Amino acid sequence: MGPKDLREFLQAIEASGDLVTVNDEIDWDEELSGLGRLSCERQGPAFMFNDVKDYDGWRVTTNPIATWRRMAIALGLPADTPVRKLYEIYAERETATIPPVIVKDGPCKEVTIVGDKLDLFDLPTPMIHEGDGGRYLGTWDLVVSKSHDSDWANWGMYRFMVHNEKYLTGYPRPTSHLGKMLLDGYVPKGKPMPIAIVIGADVASHFAAAATFHLNRNEADLAGGLGGRPVELVKCLTNDLMVPATAEIVIEAEVLPDGIAQEGPYGEYPGYRSGEMGDALCCRVTGITHRRNPILTVDTTGFMDSSATTTTISGAIAIKRRLEKHGIPVVDVYVPPEGGVHLAIVSVKRGGAETAKKIVEVLTQRRALMSKIIVVDEDVDVFNIPAVLHAFATKCHPERGTHIHTYTGRANALTPAYSQEERAKRLGASVAFDVTWPPEWPVGTTPVRATLDQMHASAMQKKVLDRWQSLGLK
Ligand SMILES: Cc1cc2nc3c(=O)[nH]c(=O)nc-3n(C[C@H](O)[C@H](O)[C@H](O)COP(=O)(O)O)c2cc1C
Ligand SMILES: [Mn+2]
């Protein structure tokens, strides 16, 4: 079972040496996020900042899940669990959903603020990067919304920026489930859409919010599966939405059906500041509730952030399921966090040009997040980046091995390689690199890899391995 709330998770990563506590004063204005940023780039620890300038009584934690070690602990596993194993366990738990339970009260209600007392500047919201459009409150969050005409309660992780004391502006993409709910249900009727921006819930709930999950299905069930226990939900103060009861902070708000506000730019997950300030949805805060001595969690978004670790695991599993559904003989899929959620590595039982072409088509049919797909033979371990790089450098034919697929209207507007014009028109392309031996080459004519396991007979391999062991080598 995973940790029951954020505090239990933080204790666990402190015990394993993956959390560093800072008791000296630190500035919310770029300083604490700067430390968090450097830690992502160096695969260092999460931080707990106990003394944030101007914000007595508040604490800030950066990048809860920016390493596989912290992901493992979040899933209730040993910190050194191999990535392949994490993928297997995550995929298993995704299919074993557990519905939430409703409780009457919870720690997230220890302090409640409504009416004139509401002021977003009372929260220690950091200025994360120089050049951001403002202070970002929602980075590692969980945003609850409910369908206008059904019981579907969606959870998504979307960025939100402080606009003024009582207004926030946010960037759920129009293709996100929140975006669809708003545009299909509330905007046509001219009704405000209630939302709850939840910060510091149990980690499994945040995984569920960031996961690639079905339309019309509740991520709360997925959170139960991932954490191995039902999530406890409690009703909001100023609307009927249900939120995780152990959350550190809950911002209750309503999205205006007929108002917009300026949002961005923001240092984003591909590892670059993306775009200009632009029109975005606008929300009026209706209530704030929080735990005593609350902890604001922050993802210092950019290269190797929490988003890279979290979204790549559920994204890769979704890609594998999708390829299987389309009859591709897929073995493994890995989306390495170093690729900024733009690169997928797919191993297949039988490769070749037709397979590579089909893979790039299938993976760009609806949304097109991956711009590079490396297709390898199954004897290449997709989790072993040096092995993948070796195969790519040697086996991909520069001309016949490159399969480009272009599309309009669904390109990822955050892809750094696209020009401003391409982004505006959502024009893009994805490429599959075929790093497999052509299936039409006669058996026995493909080059043999010069490795111990391929170039030597099994008797010699055994002899060498025995000698290796007797030399005391690992
Ligand atoms: C730290 C983090 C930040 C994210 N920020 C955004 C965002 O601002 N806008 C967005 O559309 N998706 C964002 N995502 C990705 C979504 O959470 C993800 O696509 C999720 O599946 C959305 O849920 P939905 O399918 O219910 O819309 C973010 C993910 C993470 C991990
Ligand atoms: Mn959803």
C-alpha cells in the first residue's frame, strides 16, 4: 500500500535520504524554486522549506516525485525498485481500481476561509522561474470538476496562476477533460463551473490526476488502485465537489463561462519557456480550506521535473495498450523522462518499415504528444538507454529508416521545435525511426552484435561468467 497522506510520504522519503529539510529562511521569489530546479537537473532530493519569507506558519515542498526512487516510495515499494518493475506494478494497479469512500470531515477542513477574508496572496505561492507570467499556485495539483449532466467527476493536473487576490487563471488544454466539460456543458448554458484545486493530497491521487485515463471515468477510482486503498473524499465548503480529505490545501472556485484572463508564459515540461501571455480560463475563488501548518507542494517545472516522471509512466503504459489494440506486436514501451515527454521507445517482436509507419500513425491519431518514436527489436532493452542509443546509431537506415507523419490541428503547442506559425495552426509532425532489422533480410544475413551473449557459444559464456564471479566482480 502507498502512503496514506502527503505527510506519511514525506516521512518515508526523509527516512530513505530523498528529502532534505531547510530550516533557514528562504525566499518564495525564485529562490526556493531555484533550489528545486537544480535538484531536478542533478537528480537530487526533494526539499521541505520550513521558513518561507513573509509566510509564517506555511511550509513548501518542491518536486515530490522527480526521481524513480521517490516514485517507488510513493507506490509503497523499496526506493531502489528497477524502473521496469515500477512500470509492471503501475500497469497492474491501474487495472485494479478501488472506488473512494465518503467521509463527513477531514484534516483539509481544519482551517476554513470564505468571503471577505479570501486572499490568494496569503498563500506562499512561489515565483517559480524568471519570465513566468506570474506566481504559479497550481503546479503539482489535482483539479476536480463535475460534468454538467452526469455523475462524472474528473481529476486532472493543470497549471494555475494567481491573477489577483480572488482570481486565478489556468491552462487546462482545450483537449483536456476539464476543458471539454467546460466547453460542452457549462459554456453553452452560460453557467459557472465549480472546481476545486487540491494541493498536497496523497501522492496516488496526484498520480491519478496526471494519468492518461478514460473520458467519463472517475480518477478517484484509479487513485484507489494505485495507492492500494480507497481514497477518502469529503465535500467542499462552497460547492458540491468531493475532494481528498487529507489534502493540505483546497482552493474552491468557479470558472467563469463568459470571462477570460491573461495567463503564461511558463517554464514548461518540455524544458523550455513556452509561448506568450495569452487568453486563458478565469476562475473566481469561493473558499479556501487547509490543514494546520499546511504544506504547499510545488513542481519546479522544466527538465527532469515531477511531471516528466509521473506522466511518462502512465503515458507509456497507455501507448503500449493502444499499440496492442491495433495489432502491433509490441513487447515494451519506455518514455524516458530525459526526453521531455516527446520521445517514446517501443520494442517489437517483428519490425520493418510497415510496422514503424503503423506505429507513428496510431500514436498520432487523436493527440500527438510524442514527436519522436524509436522502434527497436525485442532483444534491445528499452529501459537501457545506452543499448537503445547504440541500436539507433547503428541500425537505423538514414533514408529508409525514417518515417515522417505530418498532421494539422492536433500538434502539441508546447513542442519547442515548432515555429510560432506551426503552433498557432497546431501543425506538426512525428517521426518513427525504424531501428529494427528488415524482416525481408534472409535469416543468417543480419549482422551479429559483438557482445558476450551474441558472439560466443553458451558454453564459453558460462565459463566467462563463472570466471567473472570468481574474481569477485558484480
Ligand atoms: C506537473 C504537471 C503539470 C501539468 N500541467 C498541465 C497543464 O497545465 N495543462 C494541461 O492540459 N495538462 C497538464 N498536465 C498533464 C495532464 O495532467 C494530463 O494530461 C492529465 O491526463 C489530464 O487529465 P484529463 O485527461 O482528465 O484532462 C500536467 C501534468 C503534470 C504531471
Ligand atoms: Mn480525466
